[in-house]
Amino acid sequence: MSKNTISNSVIRRLPRYYRFLGELETNGYVRISSRELAEKMGLTASQIRQDFNCFGEFGQQGYGYNVAALKIEIGRILGLDKLTPMILLGAGNLGRAIASHINFESKGFKLVGIFDTNPAIIGDKIGEVAISDMDELDEICEEYNPRCAILCIPKEAASKEVDRLIDKGIRAFWNFTHYDLRINHSDVSVENVHLGDSLATLSYRLNSESKTCGND
Amino acid sequence: MSKNTISNSVIRRLPRYYRFLGELETNGYVRISSRELAEKMGLTASQIRQDFNCFGEFGQQGYGYNVAALKIEIGRILGLDKLTPMILLGAGNLGRAIASHINFESKGFKLVGIFDTNPAIIGDKIGEVAISDMDELDEICEEYNPRCAILCIPKEAASKEVDRLIDKGIRAFWNFTHYDLRINHSDVSVENVHLGDSLATLSYRLNSESKTCGND
DNA sequence: TAGATTGTTAATCGATTAACAATC
DNA sequence: TAGATTGTTAATCGATTAACAATC
């Protein structure tokens, strides 16, 4: 399907293409040229064509790209046409916010379990999903076979649980703890979020003379 | 002070250096070589030396870098030695979580105001800071002179408020809304977070054959 | 057919890595 | 002094941009 290996830079742009195509669709666009899309997204037309051609030929010479069709293609590439079962560890402030704020289904996931160690909140529901005790992890993993875990627990707890989670079949981590999760298994993906780092770069830009604007 | 302009890739690595140096300090390290640090961070020694040398000569030949001193230098570069006043717009799930979860003071900021339009929650406190009505924005801006705003409001509201905020002196946005904020003012910085995009890349990696592991 | 715009190859640019002289 | 490791220049690698033939 895909030619060779796709660079990280390309992968990171895919969700953004998907979002823009969705907006275009909403605004009634049927077709768009790479030049037009480039203008809207602050990229170059060349880059957009190169990016798309990593995955196939989605356009038509002389016409451009069909917005709806291209959106479906990129959604498929991102795996948004399937729903991967996913669990959340840690229902503190951040965990709760993630659970209620993120539209999992539109990102290719289905939240099937939330876990915490605090007895006071076990049984509470966040959206559709009840908070379970960590003891129930095995049971829920067997029932739903989650392949992805969100880490919103303290970093000590996270480093302790990670191996167990991999044993249980978790193959991707969305890591919000304040440390860089690194995993030796070659088939396990990690997305370290680090909101603190993101904020610190704003501090840099406010305090250094030459400001950078917009998206990187 | 700094030679010419610093690339975005370097800027994004600075907070990570800062974090690792903090951990090293905690673990009793007094000195470290670029080689050792590279190993711990998953970078190359060359890259580390190149990065640091964008800002000055912080090491010593034959010895390496003094951990505590280097941490202070990088903190200074990031502007963490000052506290920039900052406001939060939107005290919904995500806004609340950000306000209570982020350690602002260690990232160079001080949260001086939280704003929402929901009368039911105005007056409530999140940590030390009370939630104010949007009407009080002018007043609080005059009192505290915030230079940075966190956007945790719906995107329609955000695009409406942005110009007003720039008028009030805001020069940086930490944008959590589901759209890419782009600003024409050259002296205004934007950090678009897009948690949804981050999650979608995990979907990609789970669904494509060749997995990428660890940090990019 | 003529005009537009893609897919793709070639050229450029920038970032990372390697090498090494300087020096602690 | 000898060994270690930096700061910095040169080489390499990869990603972005430009160009253009193919084609709708």
C-alpha cells in the first residue's frame, strides 16, 4: 500500500490535512487544488503533493483533488475508519478533562475503561464510562482488548504499570506524565505530550527578541 | 546575546534539556559530558553541543558541563527566571485541568486571571485564582498586564476575542481550541496544541505496519 | 484542443552528524 | 604532561521547494 517508510514530518501533517479538508467540506468545497490548499494551510503546493504521493495518487491532472474523497482517503490512512479500544489510567483533573474533552470516535478510538486508585471516585462515570479500580484492569482488558492507553497518572506509577500494560496487549501510549516514556519493544508506539514543554517554548518566544509566529 | 536566529527544532529541544538537567541534578550529578547526556536523551553528542553553542559556551574542554550551571543557563534562555503574567479564557473541563495541573511558576508564568461566560461558576476558585466574568477582562488586564493567554474556549469565541486580547497587550497564545490560530502581527506568538492531532498520529501508528517508537 | 494541475524528478535548503583542532 | 571533551568547521543526510513532462 504505502511506498517504503513515511517520515515523521509527513505523519504529523496528516491530521492537519484531515481537519482542513473537513472544514472545506463543511464550507461546501467540492474540489481544491494543491495551490489553494497550500495557501489556506500555510504550506507550499509542492509539499502537499509530495505528502499525498507518499500514499497514492489521489488527485486528477487539470482538476485538483476531490475534497470529500481525499478526506476519506486520509482518514483511512490515519486509521480513523476503525475504532481501536483504548483505556485511560488516572482520573484526576487532567484525566477527566481528556476523557470528556476529546472526541475519541473521530480520532479512531473508543474509550472502554477508566482506571484510578482513589476509592472515593471508583464507580463514578465520565461520559459513558465508569471509573474502575486498577484491580479490574485484567478483566476489562480481556473483555475489550484495548490496544492503546492514556497515561494521566504520576510518573512513578506510570513507569511501574507500563510493562504490565504491554503484557496485556497495549501497543500504544498517549503519555501525559511529566517524563519521556521510552520503550524497548519495537512494536509499541509512544506519543509523549508534555504540555509543560509546550508552555516553556512560549516563554522563550516572549522573552527572546525575534518572535516566531504561527505554526512551525 | 544569541547568534542570529535560533531554529524551531532547537527551541523545541530546550525544555527537554531543562527537564533532563533537573532530573540529573536531583540524582546528584555534578557534571555531565555531551556524550553521556546524549545517551540518556536519545540524541547525539554533536547535536547537543551544536544546540548549546547557539547560545554560548557553557562547557569546559576535558570536563564537560556543570549540571546545575547549565540548567540555570537554559532556564534563563527559556525565560524561566521571570514570571510573565498570564490569563486563562474558558474554565470548562480542559481549562480547569490546565489551571490546576500545570505548574506555571516553573514554566515562567504566573496565572493572574481566569475568565468564563457561565454565571454559575463565576467567583469559584481554581487553585488561588477566582473565575471572573469576561466583563472584567479590561480591569484585570490593566491591573496585571498579562502578556500571554490560554485559549480553552470554543473556536468561534476564540476567533472573536483574539484581536481584543492583542489590543489589551497579549503577545502570546497557548491555543487549545480545535483550530489553527494564525495571526498577522509579527510580534505575537502562537502555540497551537491540538491534542486531537496528537491522538490521531497514534491511530496512524497503530494501523500502519511499520511502527515508530519513542520520541521523534 | 488549450488550460490547468497533477505526479514526479531534480535542485536547494536546512538540520544532523562526523571530524578535529583547541584547551582544560 | 596526557586524556578527555569541548567548540566549531566540514560532510552528510533528509526534507522542502522548484521545475516540468504527463494527462485530465
